[in-house]
Amino acid sequence: MIGNIIRLINELMGTNIPINEMATVGYLYQYSIVIESNDHNPPHFHVKLNNKTVCRIEIPRDYIGSTYDLAYLKNSRVRLSSRIERELIQWFNNSYSKKITNLEMLQYQWNALHPNDIYVWEQED
């Protein structure tokens, strides 16, 4: 089933997205942005440093502006510095490829890794 979802995403987006059980979607300075397949709702990603989770942040539902407040999951003990938060918000809106943003890639990766619990995000008109 997951293979079919990956093929559909790649076909619709004109991309060749590699999907694994744990997807490192990007990097921000020394941090990695990771989605894990054995995770729970709400859709979220892990910010990791040296392969250890620093915090968990909910994946935004739609386009975000510069004043967006990151939604940390309750079990996150640490918050990122305000400078790193601003950089992460900027990173969301940067292009992953010619057709999609990093935020869209996070959303697609979540759904590809959680095929029994597909989440539908609002799309910008």
C-alpha cells in the first residue's frame, strides 16, 4: 500500500520523493527535520540534534506567514530559540523542488509514512 501512495504522490507532483520508515526531510543548521512512521497524531515532525529528538512540532495545516506560532507537542520539553524558530518558519516556505515547498513535503511525507491514517491539509487557493 505505501508503495502505491509513494507512486501517486510522485506522479501528481512530478517528483521522485524517497520515502523510508524514517524520513529526514531537511536540515536547519545542525538540526535535522524528521518524520517517523511509527508516530501518533497530530501530524508532527521531530527536530533532532545528533540523532536525539530535541522537540516535536505539529505540521502546519496550510501556508504560514512570518508571524506564525509553532505548535509544540505537549511532550516536548525544549523549545527552539526564537532565531531558530524564525529560520524554521522561513524554511517551511522555501522550495523543496520546482513544484513543492518544504511544508508540502512534510505533509506528503507524513501521509506516505502513515497510509492507514491519511491526513488532509487545507490548500491555498
